[in-house]
Amino acid sequence: MMMNSASNSVFTQVDYRQFRQHLADITTNAVKGKGYETAIYDRKGDIQAIVHAASIDTNGRCYPAEYFIRTSAIPAVAELDWQYAA
């Protein structure tokens, strides 16, 4: 289930299942984290995926992890429908 499908955005928020499927399809060369964000790079050095870590703010509100993949890597809608039909 895509969360934010802005067609002009470089990255699109996806659910954990889509994120893991995308990671299985790339050959990663580097994973770099800074603060609450982790970027996953391909062998060419391009960022392919980003994870925002789960967090709790100073008022005790919880925020779940967020997963983003490169928009150009998202399969066409017809392909997604076929995956979920099985």
C-alpha cells in the first residue's frame, strides 16, 4: 500500500512489505545512518531507500518507522494489482 504517491517526488513512502521487496531487488554497497534516518545505496552510489526510525517525542507520543523507496523503482499499478491477487 503506497502512502504518498506524488509522481514528481524522488522517493515515495511505502509499507514495510514493499520496502523489503525493494531491498531484495537491489544490490547494496553501503548503508549510512545519521540521527533517525538511514539511507541505503546501490552499487553506483545512488540512494535507493530511506528509513526514518520509530521515535517518541518529549510528550510521550509515539511515531512509527517510515519507509521510502525511489519512486522510479515502484512497479506499475497493474503489476501491483497482480501481486495482491495471488
